[in-house]
Amino acid sequence: MQATTLPDRQTMYEALVNKDSQFEGIFFAAIKTTGIFCRPTCTARKPKPENVEYFPTAKDALAHGYRACKRCHPLRLKGEFPDWLKTLMEEVSSNPEIRLKNADLTARGLTSSRLRRWFLKNHGMTFQAYLRMQRINNAFGIIRHGGRVADGAYENGYESLSGFGQTFKKATGFAPVESQDKAVISITRVLTPLGPMLAGATEKGICLLEFADRRMLETQLARLRKRLNAETLPGKSPHFKTLDQQLKEYFDGKRKTFDLPLDTPGTDFQQLVWKELQTIAFGTTRSYGEQAKAIGRPKAVRAVAKANGDNRISIIIPCHRVIGADGKLTGYGGGLWRKEWLLEHETRV
């Protein structure tokens, strides 16, 4: 589902010219002279303003006779694996300890430089670094649950214990033998109509769900690592499957509440605010003042607003449902346009 209310034409044209990723999912730009429609971030040469038509959904653009751009692929969710990469990632997912050299990639019809560019753009690391971090995460799980260091090393493709130890410590900040006293936050990307989100999970539950382009994301990750005394590593978690399914149902308009385990370290006051946020019914809003009254602290409006902003689990802990006393939208880490989209979506449903 997409938002039905579009920004004004000037705003959308400026977003198109500037390749503004914050407008991903908000509109699609159809070029009258070519018959093609694009994402706001398409790198193709920009047309004159009078030659652009705007649509809220890809379906609308297709219904008006436009074809999908082959450069920006507007029919895909932003961050989705492209066709040329899907087979490889299915192989990596089913065999996390896999090690692939450049020759192995060439045999699969891929080039290391292309993979490197795509992973740097979408994951902030190279493909080889991604594989290493996954293997370290798997090894940590083995050692954390009573396995030997050697088991963690050899079962994840390491032939040298010293090499494994150095790589492990560089990635986590501690030696493999210290694993039983440490924690790791598994990190993955979740695709949504509003752009990719970064999800994190501990053994206890989901501890992070933020839009990948949020400006304060690194600060949130640092706070989370400190609170949980843990390191973040790409990897799997049994909680991710449930999260992915429930988010899909939410965006499809088939889910109004979430029922998956959460891990929300914070102060007693933050916990109180976050718990109260989860009582705001789907499709409704409250002001910050009403939230302060709801927790029995009517004068703590500013503190409530700050705790609201410190929420690390977007959508599930619905901080987007809190608005200004005058009814205006205020502060949202993922951007006010996303807040507006979410509220409109819930109102329609």
C-alpha cells in the first residue's frame, strides 16, 4: 500500500532532481516523453518539469500506460536483492559458513567488483566482510551455548585457531573464550514500502527496528550496544521470521497489533513511556500531554517527548501515533513524511 496524498509538484520535482531517498515509497515519477516511470532516486537524466507526471503507486503508473524503468526498477522494494544476486544470496542463506573466492564468484557468472559495489551501497560493507561477519555470528552462537572454540572455528570454515581468534576479536571486541559472558545483537535488513529498515534481535527478542536512513541510527546502535553489553553482527535470529511476517501483514492492512517478544533496555521512565505507547489503539493518536497524563506524570511532557524519541523499535512500539497538541505532526526519527504515511495507512485500514 502507498500513501494516496501526494506532496506538491514542486516538492516532488526537487526530490526527483536531488535523488532524495526520503521520498521513496511516496511517489513515482512518470516521464511523458519516454513512457517510463521511475523512483525518486533514479539516476537517469532528469526531464523538464512539464514532462513529468506523478503517481502515488507503481500500479497507478502502469494503469496509465507507463513502463517500469530498467535502471531504478520501481516495481521492487528499495534494497531488495536484484535478480542477478538472488541465487547467490539463497545459497549464502542456506549455508552461512560458506567461503567464496573471486574464482567461485566468476564460476557463478558474477564479478567481485559488482558485488562489492552493491553491498557497500546497501549494507555499508563489502560482500566478503558480510560473509565473515555471518561466520563470526554463527561461531559466537556455538561457543555461547557451550561449544568449544575449536568447534566454532572449524564449523565455520576457519582452518587456523589463531586466525579465527584474531578475526573474532576484531569483529566483536572480545576473545572467543569470553563468549559465554557476552552477548551479540544479530542484525538484518527488512524491506518495507517505506524503504529498508534495520532490525536487531537478541535471544530475548527484537531490540531494534529503525529505518536504515535515519540520521541518529549510529547513535541508537551505540546506545543499544552499551545497554546490552553486546556487539552487533549480521546474522540470523528466530525472531526475524516472525517480525518479517507481521510487518508484511501490517503494511498489507491485515494486522493492527503485534505479538512478538521485545527486548527494550532503558530507564524505568523510558520503559513506562514505551509500555504506554503500545496501548494507543491502531488508527488513533494522542498528544504528548495526553501521554504524560496517561503515565501519571502530567507535567513531564518534555520528558515524555524525549523518551518517545529514544524509542528504538519503530511501528511495533508506535511512537508515530503521538502528535502535537494542535494536531500537527512533530518529531519522528524516520522523517515526518513516513509518520504521515503510517497514520494515513492506519486511518484507511
